[in-house]
Amino acid sequence: MARPAQARIDLAALRQNYQLATTLAGSAHTVAVVKADAYGHGAAQVAGCLAAAKAFAVACIEEALALRAQGVSQPILLLEGFFSADEIPLIAEQGFWTVIHSPEQAEQLACASLTKPLPVWLKVDSGMHRLGLAPAQAINVYQQLRASARVSNVVWMTHMACADELDCAYTAQQVACFQAALQNMSVPVSLANSAILLAWPQLRNDWVRPGLMLYGVSPLLTPLPKAAALQPAMTLRSAIIALRTIAEGEAVGYGAAFIADRPMRVATVALGYADGYPRHAPTGTPVLVNGQHSRLIGRVSMDMCCVDVTDIDTAAIGSEVIFWGQGLPVEEVARHCQTIPYTLLTGVTQRVPRIYLP
Ligand SMILES: *Cc1c(COP(=O)(O)O)cnc(C)c1O
């Protein structure tokens, strides 16, 4: 006996998406991005499944150490570098790679005592204005790093603000800014997140950094044939635990926010906002009941929500309800909830057991 809420993680889909990423990458190397517990899929299991990856990337040393503790032996890139200088010796010892995104970090690295030199990813701010060195600053820091015995090699990286829009001039502008910062030096570079890897073939060198696409989800705002080949890795599902018929004019859920406009059959499902399903999902958000399309009705509660099964004859206690994943793209659910797939996937809480399918 168990509560039926589960996130099923299809490892075969994950492997296939990774395969697509490496095919698109061509001769470029792939860093599989597994930050935020692999976008909610379980970082250790995902890294284990993608054992062929050359390297992994996470947001912080805590996430990297957790992967090491789980037996992951590849280099692990810290996408924001270190937050305090005392992390630097540990980064070297553990075989992590660090981003250097500020003059302050470069200074701290220059002062660190290390037994072996570190590979560094130098981050240039090419227009997102979130993290990275200004182009004019980058070349100075680069020369400082190159001269330091604490640094083995340097990859130049930048991050794109608008790559999810297929015809956005801002991406070209950022590329031009990045190239100007490079001053014709022949150095390894990295520009590609999932959106770039899928949609901007000319920007795939030398290291690609796919995250979302590995999980079978497209970051692109418009469909692209290549992205259609992605297989969703996570299926968030639960089951019907109660059924009732209500009359026209009767309400469903907190705030009596939904009122039936006809006699209706209402199913109560064991999944709520404490599982990470968004409370702001509006009436009409799609769900699948026994594989048939239906809709959420009323407000999402902490542990439950309600679904319209008036037209689904097979709906019974125990019937499977899918909230996103196989048969119902999380991209579509995100659109209904005025959010993005990233927040839905990373929002699935620890209460929901992850079930791994080989
Ligand atoms: C998260 C992240 C990525 C991966 O982005 P996706 O859109 O999930 O592919 C790549 N690069 C950096 C710097 C990131 O922070």
C-alpha cells in the first residue's frame, strides 16, 4: 500500500536525449548539466545513467560533492564557481572545474595555495548582465590566469539570454560581443545551452552544456523538428482516490472557486502543491485520466486536486492520472500555468518518490 503520487523517470529516454545532444554536438564535448538535482530527476541516478558523459555541471560545490559521494568520477564544473575562497583547495582535490566570473574570484584564486593547478572556465558577460566579466576586463583576467601556476587551462564561456527565441537578433549581438572579447585568440569556447544546441548549429563548439533537453523537454518557444525527437524523461502521475457526481451550480474545492455549469462527475486525485504541482494551475489545465485528455477544476490543495471526468467513462477509484510527461508535454502544462518547464520539473518535492525505469 502506498500513496500513488510518483515521478517516473525513464532512463532509456534520458539516454536517448543525451544521444541526440552528442549527435548535435558533433566534434564538441558535452557537459551534462545536472544542477538542482538534475532538474528534479535525481542527480546521482541521472549521472549514473549518463556515465558516458565527459563531464557534468552543477550550481555549487555542495551539489558536486554529493555527486562524488555517490561515486561519480568525471570532472564536475561549478557553473558559478566558488562562493568563498576556502572552497578552492577542495575544488582542486576533488577534480572539479571552476568558473571564474568576476575579478574578485580571479584574485582569490591567485592567492590560493594549491598542490595542483585547476582547469578554469572564464565567463564573459556578453549581454545577459547577470554573471561574467565585461569583455574588456576578460582579457586582463585571462592573462592573469594564464600566468598563474594555479591554473592549468582556460575555456572561454558565455551564456545566452534569448536563445529560446529562434529569430532573435540579441543572440547574434551576444555572439559578436563574445568574439570581440576573444580578440582572434584560438582558445576553447563554450556557448551552447539546450536552446543553442538545438537551434543554432554554428555555435556548438567546443563544449556544449545541455540541461533541459537531456530531460526530454524543449526550451524553444516555437516547435523545431529536432526538438520533436526529445522524449520526456519524467512522468508525474498519481491516481483517483474519490469520485462523486455534483449538480449544476455546485462548487468544487477551496474558495468554492469552481462552479459546475452542468451535472458533473468529479474525481479527487492524490497530488497537490506540496508535491510541486503548481497551486496557480488554473481550471482547464490539461491532465490525462486513463490516457484520455481531461482538465483540472477548482483550486489545487496541498495534497489533492480535482479533475473533470464527466466524459471519461473508464474513470474509477485507482485510475491513473498523469500531470505531465508521457503523452502530455510539460511544456504545454507550463503554458497553461504561465510558467516554464524548468520551474515545474525542479519544483517536484522530495515527498514524491522517484521511480526509475531502466
Ligand atoms: C543551467 C545552465 C545551462 C543549461 O541550460 P538549459 O537551458 O537547461 O540547457 C547551461 N549553461 C549554464 C551557465 C547554466 O547555468
